[in-house]
Amino acid sequence: MRIAVDVMGGDHGCGVVIDGVILALKHNAKVSELYLVGRQDEIQSALTERRFDDSRIRIVHASEVLAMTDKPVEGLRRKKDCSILRGVELLRDHRADALISPGHTGGLVAASTIRLRCLPGVDRPAILAVIPAPKNEFVLVDAGANVECRPIHLLHHAIMGSVYSREILGYKKPRVGILSNGTEDNKGNALTLEAFKLCKAVDLEFVGNVEGHDLFNNRVEVVVCDGFVGNIVLKTVESFAKGLLSWLKSELTSNPKRKLGAFLARGALLEIKKRVDPDAYGGAPLLGLNGNVMKAHASARDRAIMNAIRLASEAVQHQINQTIIEAVARANERLSAAKLIPHHSE
Amino acid sequence: MRIAVDVMGGDHGCGVVIDGVILALKHNAKVSELYLVGRQDEIQSALTERRFDDSRIRIVHASEVLAMTDKPVEGLRRKKDCSILRGVELLRDHRADALISPGHTGGLVAASTIRLRCLPGVDRPAILAVIPAPKNEFVLVDAGANVECRPIHLLHHAIMGSVYSREILGYKKPRVGILSNGTEDNKGNALTLEAFKLCKAVDLEFVGNVEGHDLFNNRVEVVVCDGFVGNIVLKTVESFAKGLLSWLKSELTSNPKRKLGAFLARGALLEIKKRVDPDAYGGAPLLGLNGNVMKAHASARDRAIMNAIRLASEAVQHQINQTIIEAVARANERLSAAKLIPHHSE
């Protein structure tokens, strides 16, 4: 397995990302080559500083970095030698099997779409976020790649989410729901009501509409929405969890009696913290592309990077892109037969 | 102050709602008349059972109840003698100053819109939800009345939310943000990008776009969105809070040591539970109507009903509808002058 890591563009500099790579190389024997993409001198000095030497490491120089303040497409046009583009090109040229980048989300989506193109039958990539719930974990697709979607895109989110949930997270028959403002079939906006018909017509474990109350209630493993809604939901949940836990911490340390109580009960708190820890996932895959691309958190530290590398290599191993191509083709066939989409001559 | 309460349509029957009314009558001296709207025999026997007799109580008989399974408009057409319609008519006929109903949300919105009409300059009512955050509380408008909105509707949500936050929650200059997929000015979908221009052109404490991460971060007091997104966010947050607290509870009681710790630290947990308690608000006002309508939670128990009555009477006292009319008129004037909306001749 050949992995490329864009070591630039994270919040904490390239050293932290390289720490993650070192952890991954120690724990993941399947990695045969590891490309570090970014400024050669910075990478070299980080490696020297860590006294790390591994024959699997290759440095691919990229002189520029797409900054968080850059506009995606315009930035990519201006910074042709940026690490994101160089990383994506390793995938395109079949020199790497997967790419992990903690950089600019919009830039990564744009670069991947332009250089790799989408899978046959898929129009646009989607970001998949894995969210832990008390009794299961669900994937939210799209978590922010496509702000304006058409109904067929939501169907593809449903299919890609199902494949990921089954192949990577191990749910045999992942239940799929469209995120809406109520569970009744007639609830929704113009987009979701149309997507509902498409999801119902194909081979999915489709439970219909789900609402906010269902997310953490073990009702579905795949939550389908457009990237506008998905991004809002993902960030709301992240911020709420963080806010509630830090609030709990401040209340628990406000007097000695509570401190003692918190000390005795710390096992419970650690258990929860571990479950909701974003580093356990480390990143969010971009699905629907001719290549395996994983967006790591911009704030990812070593353990998060290691986990992102692990998840990316699992996606490669399970050949999820091939499975997605087949599932989308089957769905399109069904929809054409049911006259729900125009017939594809190809 | 004359209050009407639709005692039917809640999850727990009319007795619980009447318990809330009794609490309100004990604690709210400003209530001069209280209409109980619903099946006369049921109301009478609930009052007798509670041995409650108060000269302020008036029973208004309504023989039908709009069920949760009824479609709003169709249901209202079929059930002309339902409690929601009878309650709204008390407002329309100026026999009551405010109506509280734990019944069918869509039905309440439809009945109010049809019978009361919107305030001058406002096209549609919006539901406002108050959400507690660690360092402030924010209002989410619209929380589910309008699934499909136009940009001007979002502007009205911003104005109505600001008025409510100022007059009822006491924020002198409530900060307003449009809920989007990023904080940059160019982030958003077609709807929010247009609404951004409108909000920027009028007299609001407008901070621009906010994302999910900002909600619990003391960045705004008014979060503007369409009813589809608002409903999803509200329910997601409610369900997540509930899930996390019950998870915490089960972890904290899983062994004797943790139980002891939880006992010592219970003050901290109660503090948080109190702050996130939905009963403290009891309901969500419908804004933009010729009349004060408050949607109570369907599952509202006595304390929630009492609080809903208290908030509804505060809205009456502060004449927030008059303030909304004036603010909307000023905004429309500004927008016409800036040629952002067509000139109103009226």
C-alpha cells in the first residue's frame, strides 16, 4: 500500500503531521511507500530533528501551500505547485493508493475533482463524516462538499454512505434515512421530497425521513443531506459536545467536594470522552472520486493523522470505489427502468 | 391579561395542561381571565378532580382535536370545531390576548395564519426557539414553520428574532448571524447569500454568517435560517443533549465507586441539567402574526405549561408585535431606498 500525505496546510505545522506518519509506519505494516508532500527543507529538518529514518519514506517537493484564506479554485490556479495539487497528482499518476491532507477542505475537493474526476455515474464528490452515537455510529453524507445539490446527488450520498458503513464500519445492512424536518413521508423540502422517491426505488435499507431526534437514537447508520445542511449539523454537534464537556469540567472543579466526586467518577467521564474523541476517526473521506482521498482535521495531531492513514488504507483494501461504481450502476439501471431518471445510453 | 389555553392535543391529556394552568394562576397575578379550550366534560371533570375553582377560569367548548396524524390544512377543514381553531378565534375576536397550545405544530401555524393573518409587512409566521448556551442564550428563527423560504423571509426572521431577544430575553443589542456552512461572506447557498445582502443593508447588529461551531460559543443571540434547517438543528441539539446526559447517567451508575463520585458531584450535574431543561422555556412563540401565539411542547407537563403562559404574557406586556411592525416597516423602507426590494406604494 502506497500512501501520500500532504504534510502542509494543517494548523500545527508539518512536524505534527510527520509525527502522525511515524506512528502510522510503526503500527501499519501494510504501508510499503509513504510520500511526504510539501516543502522539502521543512520536511527534511523535521525528519532530522526526530532522528527518523525509514526506507519507506519518499519526499515529494511542493513549494507552495494553499492557505485557509485562499479561495479554492482561484487559489489552485495561482498556486500550481501547492502540496494539495502535488498530492492529488500522485493519485492520478497511480504512484500512490491514497492521499491524506489536513489542508483546505474546499481546495482538496476542487483539486481532487479536477485532477481525478468522479467515479463513473457519480456527478460530484461528497464528504463523509463518521459520528459516534450512544448505541451505534452513523455517517453523515454530505458533510460539506456540495452546498447546492440535486435529488440524484442525495441518492448517491445514500449509496456511498451505505457502502462505507458496510465495508469500513462493519454494519451488515446499514439503515439509510434522509435528514428532514419530520419523519412522515410528506415532510421535507423540494430537494428531499424528490430524493425520497429515488431512494425508495433502489436497493437500499431505506427507512424514509429521519429528523434531528433520530440521529442519536440508533435509528439509522447513514444520514443523507446536502452539504449545506450536513456541514451545519456536523459543526453544531462538534461544538455542542465540546461545549457541554468543558462546561461539565468547570462545574466539576468548582469546589473540593465536586472535585473528589469527579475523581471517583472519572472512569465514566473518560469513557465518554474517548467515545466522542474526534481523533479516533482522524478525518473524513471524500467519496465518489477516482482515487482515495481523506480530509484530515486541520487541527489533527499525531494520533488523528495515524488514524486517518489507517482508515484510508482500509478504504483501499476494501476497494470501496469499485463497490460504489457497481452500486451506482445498479441504482441508475433501476431508476431508468422506473422512468425516474432519463435512460443512459452508455 | 386574558390568556387562552388549548388544553387538548398534548401528549399527556388535558389534566396535565390544566395542572400547568393552575400553577400559572397561582404565580401570575396579572392573569385576569383564563380560557380553557377543549372538550367541556373532560375539562370539567379534570377541574373537579383537582377541586380547583377560580373565578378567572372560563371554559370554551371545542368538540374536536386535531391529531398529530392529521395533515394541517386538510385536518382544519375537516375539524372545524377543533380546539386549536377555537383558541385562535378567541385571539381573532379580541376575547384573549394570548393563546398557548401544546397541539399539532403545523395545525397551529396554519390555523393562526388563516384566522389571524400576518403582521403588516410580514409574509409568513416563524417559530422561535430559545436555546441555552454556556455563556448566553440564543434564539433560532425559524425553527420549523416555513420549510421553503425566500431571502426576505430570512430578513424578517432576523428582525423578529432581534426584537424578541431584546424585549423578552433582555439582550440590549442582540447579535444576529445567518446560519451557513462557513463564516466567510461568500459561504452559503443561494438563499442565504441573498439574505446576507438584505441583513447587511438594514439596522441590525448583523455579524454576518455563523457556522455550527459558533452556536454555543457566545457569538450571536439570533441565529437565522429557514424552517427546514432550523427544525433539524433544534431537534439535533435536543436529542444530543438528552442522549449525552442519559449516557452520562448510565456510565455514572455502572459501579459503586462511580456512584459515590456522582453523588458527591451531583451539584454540578444538576446545575447543567437545570440550564438545559426544556421546561424552563416551555414553548416556542409563533412570531409575525396578528396575535400572540405560543406553541408549547407536545410533551409539556405542568411546569412547562406554566412557563409558556408566563412567556406569552411577557410578549403581550412588551407589545412585541407593535415593535416588530415598526422594525419591519423601517427595514422595508431602507431596502426600497437601496433598491434591494421593489418599492411598496402602501
